Amino acid sequence: DLIVWSSTEFGGLPVMADPQATMWYPLHLLFAGAVEWWSAYVVSAYVVAAVGAAAYAWHISGSRTAALVAGLAWPWSEALADLFPHLAMLHGFAWLPWILFGLEKVAEARRAVWIGVTALWFGCLVLSGHPQVSVYCGYLVGAYAVALWFAGTRDRASAFALAGVFALGALLAAVQIVPTLEASTWIARDQVGFAQFSDSFAKK
């Protein structure tokens, strides 16, 4: 169910400010009203991951065998197969190969349609629910975009096209980013450093 506000969850703050509520995530919105929607929601992450990995592998290698192997290996890797109890992380990582594929297409052609579609995939990553996954994947795809630029023509148009993906993607996900940033000023979790975490019982 999609709950906008609750006085008992998330410290009385709007539920939509909690990214793990996936309030605005397209696949959540798609399956929330369906019969057996939870099962479909779980399966959809593996479908997204498989097709995305296959598309990316096929694009960079031109090999159907590589596409088949990647399409099976990524969704059933230990990283994703172990995450089905933690759907926010699972759905986030599922979008990673799609973004890499999109960045490849943007670097090649700089067409507006690929900038928009890749931005949409980046927005889905951010809206999928887990802020840590968004940050980790953000670092990776950001570095990938820089590498593509250095490997390509290194012109200003390419730089703007690649940067436009992230700017537009962040704009699409602003409906989640803005309330989450505002809510973060009211909670203490972001003030816990690694040393405090590693010295606690959380590691046991």
C-alpha cells in the first residue's frame, strides 16, 4: 500500500520522506494495486536486472553469448540473489546495467532521446528506495561517464550530454530527494561515523 503520512512510522515525519517507502518508484506504483502485487514486485527487479545486463553486454561486445551469460549472471549473482529480503537494495542494483548501457549510447550519439531515457533510468535508481545503493551506484556511473568522455572526443558537447543525464535524473527524482534531505536534518543516523558503528554491536 502507498501511505503518504503516518504518526507512528518514521518518527511522525511524512512517509514519503523515507526513501525505503518507495513512494514514487515507478515499479512500486505499477504493482501496488495488482493481485499478488508483492510477488510481481519482487520478480520485476530480477527481470529489470536480467534484461539490462543482457542489453549492456550485447552493446559493448556484440556477442549474443555474452548477452545471455550476463543476463543470467547479474540477476543471479550473489550480490542480487541474496538481496530479495531487502527489496530496496535489490531494485536499486537492478537499474545499474541500464544506466551503463544508456551512458554508452549517450557517449556515442548524444541524442536527446538517449539522454532522457538514461536520466529516467537514473531516476528509477534513486527512487527505488535505498540511499546507500543510490550513492554507491552514483559514484560508479559518474566515474564511468568520466571514463567515456576521456575515451571519446573530449569535447564540450559530450561533457554536457553526459552531465545532462545526471542533472535531469536528479530533477526527476527530486520529489524524493528534497523531502529526504529535509528529513535527514531531524534524524541522527547520518551523524553516526564509521568508528562508532564498527565499535558497536551492529557488527555482531
